[in-house]
Amino acid sequence: MEKLYIIGDVHGCYDTLMALIEKLLDPNPKLVFVGDLVDRGNRSAQVIEFVKSNNYDCVIGNHEIYMLEALRAKSSFADDCILKDRLWKENGGSLTLKSYHREDGAISIKEHYQWLENLPHYLKYDIKDEEGRTLLVTHGVGLPFYDMLDACKEEITTNRTMIETEWNNVVNVFGHSPFKDVKFYLNYIGIDTGCIYGKKGKEGYLTAIEWPSKKIYQQAYIG
């Protein structure tokens, strides 16, 4: 049976990501990312390059949108350039820019910009769990918008509201909303367990969930 490993918000924690992947004990894992690859951590450029160069599936997160909007505003000298640049930097964008400078041009921010622009807002997989349910991967909570996903891109990227309705045929795995532990709730699984908090000395883990078994793998923050 085909299996996936869905990985929570990395936020530039490249070393933590590599350590987590080693724990999967799979020589050729099929990885899927819930977005927020960038910002707040020190190695966002390396994280994007890893996901991009290996052609792993990934949905766009709100931090990728901050990055795109800031870079787009800079290049077009838009009237709101300063505001969008400030929004990105206040949310960890300065560290993302520094991660490209560390590479001394070896990683192209232009190529990453083009790749990020084409990330989808959701991914569907027809791989059924033990109850016959398929998989929906989004950054924020996506199930409330399931019947109109293409029309609700902003909502499924930032939404945090889990509606108390049992969906019969789909499970939504999402990031964006940090939980202390993986959040299992009816047809939702929240896998952002606050990896980046470990940078401040708090408890934080990067989580992967294997689908369809729902086995959990975690790595404490190491950078």
C-alpha cells in the first residue's frame, strides 16, 4: 500500500527536518509538506531547496505568501512595498533573507520565488485509511470549505476553526495552528507542534504523520 509522510511547519529548521526524516527509516519516503517552510528559523533557503530539488509535494502557507508579497512589492516598487516588507520581516523574514546570503549565491532566491508562486493551496490523495476516508492536506483548516476549495484559497491557508461536523469520507491534515501535541479531532489532524518554539528554549517538535496508518514521528528542535 502506498504511504505518505506529512510533515508539519518547518519554519527554516533544516537540521531538525533532516533528523526527523532519518527517524522514518524509509529509504525513499514520499514526503508531503503543509507549508510554512520559511521564516523564524535560520535555514529557510536550505529547506526550500531540499523540498524543491526533491520534487516533494507542498501546499503554500501564510509565511510563503508573506515572502512572495514582500519580494513582489520590492520588484514592482508598489505603493505598499514598505508595509508588505515590514509584515514579512516582523514574522521572521529577515532570517529568511539572511539564509540566502549565507549560501553566497549558491541558492537562487529568484528560482525559489518562481517555485513558491506555483504551490497549491490544497492537495487531495485517494489513499484510504482504515475507515475508507481519503486525505486532504491544507495549511490552515480546510474541511469547512471542502465543496469550494478553489474559491476559498485565503481561508484554507489561514483558517483555524474546526467545525463540529463529522465528515464521512475525508480527513484533513493541516498545520498553521500550533498545538502542544498532535491534535486528533473527528476528521481533522493538526500536526504543527511548534518546532520553532524550541529555538527560544521552549518545548517544540517537528512532527510527521504517516498516512494512512496515522503513526506519529517527532523530532525535538535542534536548529
